[in-house]
Amino acid sequence: MSNAKSSTLRVIIENVYSAKDHANGIQILMAHLEKPDCPIRSLEAIGIVMRAKQCPTLLALQKYLTNSWFRYEMGPVNRRSRY
């Protein structure tokens, strides 16, 4: 993931952490992803929104976005790579 995508996702996460509730968090996410200058491709954005909408609570949404950002920053982690 490019630095622009990573920093965009980080901005989204910071804003979602200040959301009042789950619906507000989804609105914040979608507003950022729908901006014309958003570096996250439309197919990636659709996948992010679909999975985010499956999160039942604001806390679950925050965890999902944070874990996504970690995956983009550090790459996949599996049991063998930890040792």
C-alpha cells in the first residue's frame, strides 16, 4: 500500500474514533472514501465499506479499521512469521 493510502486510512481511523455511534462512524468512513481525491481505489473502497457495515458496533468498526491499517502497514502476519 502506498503512503498516500496508508495516511488516508489513518485519517479515517482518527475520525471514526471520534464518532458518536456506529452509524456516524460509517458516514465518516464513506465520506472519506467518496472524495474524488481519495487514493484508495473504488474496488478497495467498496470492500472496506461492505466489511465495515458488517461490524455490529462502533467498537467493532474501530477494531476492523485499525486492524486493516496494521495489515496495510506491516503486511500479513501468520504463525510462522512470528517466530
